[in-house]
Amino acid sequence: MGQRPGRNLTLKQEMNRGFGDALATAFELALTPAIMALIGWQLDRWLGTGPVLFLFLFVFTVSYEIWKLFKRYEAHMQDEQAKVKGLRGPEEPRA
């Protein structure tokens, strides 16, 4: 009860933004590899090859999505650490 109304609204907005980001990431992780696998499957059918393009596009896309997720997380954590007063990254060597 002691909190200001504006602060409570900001927390709700931040939480809703987090839910939206998580949902978008989940769809991105699930649908992008599925779409690329479908494209690879169609190309394999058209070219008469085995499941080579299907597997390549699926594995490549999953690998890229995981790499991108880790990079986004790393950048977000660096931003959060920069907000905390007194918290510094690795010490730089002194000259």
C-alpha cells in the first residue's frame, strides 16, 4: 500500500512486456526452423535429392536461433549490469 500508483503501473507494464517478449521468442524458436525445414523439403522434392536440404536448413536455422538467443540474452544482461551502481565488469589492466 505504501507504493506510488505510478510505480505499480510501471511494474505491470514491464511484466507484460516480458511476457510479450517471451511469447515472441517462443514463436520464433518454433516457427522459423519449421518454415525453413518446409522450404528444404520442397526443394528436396523439386531437385530429387534426399532429405539433404531439409536437414541442412533445419539444423542451420535451429543453430542460428539459439546463437541469436544467447547473444540477445548477453546484451540484455550487460545492460542490466550497467544499471546497477557500483557493479563493474572485469577489471581492465592498469597502465
